[in-house]
Amino acid sequence: MVLDVGVAKRATRYGGYPLLALAATVMLETGERGSLSQAVTGVGSIQEEFGVSDFWLGALPVALILVGTVGSIPFGHLADRVRRTGLLAGAMAIWTLIIGLNALAPTFLFLFMIRLGVGVVEANGPAAISLLSDYYPVQERAKRIGLYNSGALLGSALGLGLAGVFVDNWGWRAAFWMWIPLGIATVLILLRTPEPERGHQDADFHEDMTSDPLAGVDAAELAGKLDLPAPTRVGELDYHNCNWREAYREIFRIRSMWFGVVGITVSAALLNGLGFWAVPYFKEVHGLSASVAGGYTVVFGLGAAVGVVSGGFVADRLLRRGIVNARIYVVVVSSIIATIIFVPAFASTSLAVTLPLFLLGGIFLTLPIAPADAMLTDVVVAPLRGRAAALRSVVRSASSLMILVIAALKGIVDLRFALVIVTPVYAIGGLIMWFAARTYPSDLAFVVAESRRLRDTSDA
């Protein structure tokens, strides 16, 4: 596919500050969920104080995710219409207030209901992904998303590690108080973050790939390798004035996105299950306290940190060398390897076996995250990215049900075998993602062409 290089204004280049601001939001959201995992069982826990069953403990995060999914629809619409940095700042201010109310809950019913409010304001993912896509070039997108997701890993380390110490010493309420100062700081950072132009990075993609090649690769050779096909459709939608039915009809036409969404939903089921049951696994299977269990989960976190960042770097490097489907290939291969590693990791009752496998498995478990999110963003034009991300959140919310599936299996077999049984779903999700490889190149080509058309129209 050959695109004429016009005289349109090039996209602004942003530094690391916007990435820091967005990573802080996901750090808080993921970290607070980890601290909930530390707070639900053991001495001084929610279960001990309120006397609730394992099912209702599992329902706490599931309800939050499901409500967040519903909230993502209006958030997705707003992300396409208003200043996204202001939207995120407002959401995080409300989040901070609600977390404080969590710590004051007098009953389990109050805690359950107030956490529904946390779910609503955590529906700001569409705005964050939309912003990332407009801050940084397409050929860096997976890398930047990986760095953004590293904020979630830092949050998990704080939520699982530090919160364990807090719970052991001051009870479950301290697991929520710890987030208030960080929430306030994040709001202040977001208020100082610039708002980027929509779609300009996509419009520059082909020119960037042929004029700014990877070190050591000849530009002409790379241009020949970047073999994007001609778009299979022509853009006719007025994105800024279309109604919701027209917008969603356009989104549903993106075949590669929907293969990717289904695949990621299946794979994310295991991630959601581990996010809640990893600490109870170490407590019950290996007989550890909350603080020690949280410390051991940091071993997994170290591997996950390497994987979530490396996946983006690997996929982007392969893309810049002309492998158009690089992001899909990284997802498929990594998901299969992760499954092979985690089955024996969960089956073992020896920490000497489990911990090294957790470290290695964590790398491959998180390698697909950034390439998958980048791939799903690549194939949607900028004016629709918020709503597309919201729809993806609706579908992916089904993966949160794995928390309840594991809880149910735990009542039949023990937690160790429950995790062994569900682990293969990760490989299944990766294999489903493979089907997106056929249509991804043409969908990407469409977005590049549409972005240039929209930019040229606005500059005219």
C-alpha cells in the first residue's frame, strides 16, 4: 500500500509525562484490587469481621468489574467527545473519595454497595487507551501500552505486598486507607497533562516507518517490507456527527478486532482468576500468612513486570522490521508457553518448584497484554476509539466470572486443582487470536488511510 505524503502538519511528539500520568491511574485501580485480595481472608479480615462465605467474597470483585463494564459505555462515548485528561482527573477524584468510604464500611452490605461506585469510576480505561494512541506513534504503541500496564504491576506489588503488612498489623480497613494520598497525587498530575490531537499518529504511520527506520535497517529495504494491502473499504461516516447506531455499526465491521476481543476475553479469565485467588492460593496450599503470601506473589510480579514491558518492545521491533502481524504472533506464542509453565506450577505443593515456575511463567503470561491491546487499537479510527474500547470492556467483563468459577471448583476440589483445571483457557484464548491475522493488515491500512483523510480535511 502506498500513501502519498502530503503537507499536513505532523503529529506532536510527547515525552514521558503523559505516560506517567496514565500509568498512575491503572496503578491505583489494580493495586486497590490487590489490597482487597489481602483483606478478604485471614486474621483481621473482611470475612472474619462480617462472617460471609467464599462465594460472597468472590462476588466483591466480580460486582465491581461488571458495574465498571456498564459504566464504560458512557465513559467511552465521553472519551470520543470531551477533553479526556479532564475526564480522567474527575473520575480519579471520585474514586479516591469512594475508597475512603470503603474503609469506613460498618457492614458487608454497605461495603458491597459502595464498591459498585468504585466500579463505575474505574470505567475510564477507554479514555486512557484513546489518549495513549494519540500521544505516541503507531510503531511504538505496543511498547507504550506495555509501559502503561507496568503501572498495574506496581499497583499489584503495593496491593499484594504492602497491603499484606497493613492488614496483618492494623486490619482490613488499612488496605484501603493506604490509597488516599496516592489518589490525590494522581488527580493533580492528570490536571497538568496536555490533550493530544486525535488521529495524527495514525496518519503519520507509513511515513514514520519509511523515513525513521530501526537502527541498522535500510530505509528503502524497510519500505519494501512494510506490505500493507489496500483498504478493503472506503470511509464514508461523518464520525463527529454520527449517531450511536451508526458509530457502533462501523465498529462491528472491524473483523480483526472482534477475533482479538474474543481471544483476549478467554485469556483474561485466567488473569482475573489469579488476580483474586493468587494470595489465597499461597495461604491455603503453602500455609503462609498474609504478609508472607503477598511477598511471594511479588516473585510472580517480577516475571510479570518483565513480560508486560518486553511484549511491547518485541512486538514493535518485529513490526518495524516489516512483520505486519507481529503483535498477533507474540500473543499466540506467549499464551501457549505460559500455559505449559503454569500447569505444573499450580500442581506442585513445593515452593521450591512453584516459585521459579511463577517467575518464568509470569513473563510469558503478561507478554501478550501490550501487543494485544495495541492490535485492538490499531484497527479503530481515532474518533471511535473510546466507544470501541467500551464495547471491548463489555465483552471482556465476562472473564471476571472466572473468579466465581474457581470459587465453585474450590468447593469441589481444593484450590490447587481448581487452578490447574482452568489454566488451559489461556492457550485457547491465544489460538482464537490467531484468526485475526487474516484481516488485521487490511483493517490497519483502512485506519491509516482514514486518518490521513480526516487530518487533510481538518487542515484544509
